[in-house]
Amino acid sequence: MGILDEDVARVRETADLVALVTEQVALRKVGRRYQGLCPFHQEKTPSFSVNPELGLYYCFGCGARGDAISFVRATEHLDFAEAVERLAGRFSIPLRYDDVNVVPKPLQRPHPR
């Protein structure tokens, strides 16, 4: 009973990681990547890197790494399914579940900050 793998993959491909991260961190473009201060530890010089082409982030200071789903999980303290559902709602991606008894949660828009 869970979200279909194809739908999780579509969320990963569609979610704009740069847009998600810039809600928490000021990023600046450096070449093909973006850099900023890491949201997971205190630092004075940027060590947090976002690769929009691969949809991945990495911190050279603390080693935090992942994709849009793991970023939302870590910053909003959600479990995997909740993070996928949050991103699906934000980017208007319909989700399918592998058990017909599962009722999907209604799409929720994040509160403006």
C-alpha cells in the first residue's frame, strides 16, 4: 500500500529543486549550479550546492545530500509519503496508489512565507 513508483519518479523529475531550496536559502548561480549557505548546519561561507540538471543537492560542509523529496522531508520533518504528496500537490501531479483502499489526501498548497 503506497504511491506507485512511476508517480514518485514523476514527482522527482517535475519538482523544481531550485525553487524549493530558495524558499529556505538564498542561492546564487555559479556556472551551471547554484550555491548558498547550507540549511542543515551553521556556516559563514557557502558550501551547499544545487544541481538543477540532475535535481540533486549536496553540502560539502556537512555531507547532506539528496533530491527534492529528501529536501522536503528534512526541512519540513515529513515522512517519505507525506513529502511526495506535498510536492505532488505543489506541482499539480496526480498520484496513484497501489491499493484501491487508500484514499489520497486532497492537494494542499503551501502557505506563502
